[in-house]
Amino acid sequence: MIVQYGFQATLTARPGRGGELAELLLTGMDEGGAAASEHCVVYLVSRSASAPDVVHIIEGWTSKEEHERLFDGEAARALVSRITPLLAGEPVHADYVPVRGKAAFGPAAA
């Protein structure tokens, strides 16, 4: 599948909760989660090296419509409701249309 739509968000966790936030975001790839869909081609959760309570998520989707449909689903809404109490402020979002790139991910780092 080819990425036709991308989404990026930066989330700042309450002090000391960045690891918990990152782990919770990774559950989006669990069976039934939006990122487990075949339409989610890229799902990358990262923590800032200099500010460990800052978490970035990058997603690549087959279409904007699939992203919106799945993000509006029950599983995504439930995940957002669990994430919200961990946040120190509003997430910063950006969407984009990928041009070209490369992605290869191994097992999650501890």
C-alpha cells in the first residue's frame, strides 16, 4: 500500500509521564486499534531526546478518508480518552501529503 496522506502530532505529557504516554500511543497498533488497519502504513511513536515528556507520533495512511474514518471509530476515541489526562497541554497537529521517503522499523526500544 502507498501512503497518500500523512499526519504528525507532538504531545507534551505531564512531568515524568512521557514514557507512559508513548506506551499508551503504541497500543494503537494492538488488534482492533486504528493503527492495526491495513490502511495505516506508517505508525511511529518517538520521544524527544532532550525533553523526555515530549512525544511525537507520525502516521502514514492510504487516504485521508481512511484516517478520518478510523480515527472517528470507537477504538480511537477510547485511546484518546486515556491519553487526554496525561497531557500537559494541547497537542500540535499537522497533516501532509507525502512525496517520497523510506521507513524501516525494528522492534520497539525499551
